[in-house]
Amino acid sequence: MSGLLIAAPASGSGKTTVTLGLMRALKRRGVAIAPGKAGPDYIDPAFHAAATGEPCFNYDPWAMRPELLLANASHAASGGRTLIVEAMMGLHDGAADGSGTPADLAATLNLAVILVVDCARMSQSVAALVRGYADHRDDIRVVGVILNKVGSDRHEMMLRDALGKVRMPVFGVLRQDSALQLPERHLGLVQAGEHSALEGFIEAAAARVEAACDLDAIRLIATIFPQVPAAADAERLRPLGQRIAVARDIAFAFCYEHLLYGWRQGGAEISFFSPLADEGPDAAADAVYLPGGYPELHAGQLSAAARFRSGMHFAAERGARIFGECGGYMVLGEGLVAADGTRYDMLGLLPLVTSFAERRRHLGYRRVVPVDNAFFDGPMTAHEFHYATIIAEGAADRLFAVSDAAGEDLGQAGLRRGPVAGSFMHLIDVAGAA
């Protein structure tokens, strides 16, 4: 398995744009790419999939067991594909307990690391910065850098001279370019499906990366280091059912590809439906999954989707197992209050009302343990990231006992009523030992 980790000293260095451009530029040259994203992010993978035409897996060194990371990477990079994983945050940034860093992932998967460095406000200091990142751990290999936001030929000369003194290869130099900025929203980047000029943006990024970077050297770096042996498949989260209907559109876009792959490996058949197109789940499905997304941006449309509503109620009445995560959880509730204070009726399958009128951020890794075995049967890792608040809850069973990455008890969360359950947690993997 060949591959690279595209990392940075800090968030905001431009690694997403560089990664998208690199993936598309290599694809133009006939390189088969297996895109990946470190951590729990569910926005960037859609951009990676658009750049490569391949599904993007998440590789989360805190929430995933090493055996699952290796199994997913072996599957994604099979058939001679080159694994290119974009890191999250800075190379050595992780969870609240300090674990789960991109460097941990590079060590587990034996990936060479290329650092994308924002040079807009530095010159010779780049050498000290990069050398510190390269020497901080002896179990990873920082093999070179791509310099971003370089201001001039003279600026480039100073940067190259400084890095030459510490023997750090420079694989590319990108100049300041305001055109290469992706729009943002309160939870991060705008979704790929909402970016009307996405293809043009990726093509522009690819053209700049191809002109500014040594693609042949980058390809060589991805293949010359000792390769990770193929890994057998690992234990995965059990499928919700044998025939699972999954909501999929721009309101329900936060679905981990490794989760769907694991369900298929477990023998499940998966179908998709669009609530925004007023579609209901497959009538023959014995399970329905509503993943996260931005339902608050489409609350009126979802509230008026009569066929979606009737299809979900029919599924519940016949005992199909229905599970909603984050945005999907809110839609299973009785009402959703938008940022302007307007309340919209939701499905009413759980006694829950949520609101964006008073935003409060909830963010972090979670370890969740089922309160009983009625819906799930073992501890799992998860991630929580939302701004919604709960303003009303009715009578229902609690779903999970929750703790954070540092082990602090966060109490119980989520609701279950009969075959319907949900929570704000995005489930990721079977939990290892606490």
C-alpha cells in the first residue's frame, strides 16, 4: 500500500485546497487515487470524492482501533491505488487527552508526511518551524514541504535557502491567490453539493498545483518507503438491519463511508432516498438511517414533505429499526426551531424539540455505552459537533451513557421509543478497552 499524509503545522494553512489540487492533478496523470480524511470531519470527504471520483474514507486515530484503520486503508488502496489522506488541524494536534493526532495516523499506516506551510508571515523562521515538526517524533517521516501563500520571488528564495540549510526538500511553492478560497459556514466549509462552482474550483487548484509542484517527486515519495502489508478485515459496527434505507441529500449528507462499507461487509443491502425530494424509505427496508447534515437550512421543506413523513411513520408502525444521528435525530423529533425563531413540525417519532434560536456549540469525541441492549449492544466511539439546543423532551428511554475523550462523565443522552432511536452522536467504531 502506497500513500501520503498531507498535513500542516496548524489549521488554516491551506491543506484542503492543496490536497484537492494534488488529487486532481495526479488523477489527470493517470494515478488511481484513494482519498482519505483524518479525523471525524464529514465535509472535506465530499470534496475529496468530487476531486477523485472515488468514495472518501475517514481515518480517525482516536475513534478507530488500529486494526480498523489498517483494514480500511488496505481496502481503499487495493488495486494499486495511492492513498492520499488529508490531516486535520496541526500534525501533532489531537483530542482533549492528547491522543489521536495525524502523526499517530501516519505512524499506524506508515504514511510519509508532506507539510503544507503557510508562509505569508514568515521567511527564514520556516526552517525552525519545519525542523521542529520533523524532529518531534522519531516514528514518523516528514519528507518535505509545500510552501503556501508565498508573496514574491525574493520571498521564495529566502524560504528555499533556509530550508536547504536543514535539508528539507521543497516539493512546491504556491503564491498568494484569493481565488482559491472555499466558502465557509458555521460548521465549516459549505458542502460539496452546495458549491455551484466546485468543478471549476478543483480544476483551478489542480492547474496551480501542477504548475507549482514536482508531481513526479511526490509520486515517488508515496511509493519508496516500506509498505504496510494488507490487513485482514476487522470487526465493525453491526448493520442496523439486513435491508437498510439511508437518507441521502444535502440535508442528510454527513454519513461516514466506512460505516456503509462495514454494513455491506456485514451482509446488509443498502438503498438511498431523498427526504428533500419528498421520498420515503424503501417499503421493504427493515431499518432506516437518517444521518446528520443541515436540516435546519431546509426545515420548511422537510416539514412539508408528506410522502417522506408517511413513509417514515409506516416504517415505524411495521417495526423497522429507525436511527437518527445529529441532524437526523432532530428530524425524528416533534419540532425544530430555526435561527429566526420559526418552529417547524418534524416527524414526531421521538418526543424532542430542538432549536437554533439560541446557539451553543457542542464539540468533541465521545465514548458511548448503551443504557440497555434494546437498540445497541456494546460500547462505541463517536463524535459530537452541533450548535442546536434541546428545548423540550418527553417520556422516552435514554439511549447512551456518555463520556468525553478525557473520560469525564457527561451523563445520559439520546432517546429511544420502541424501534426508533437517535442522539447527537455520530457513531464511528466499536470501542476498545476503556
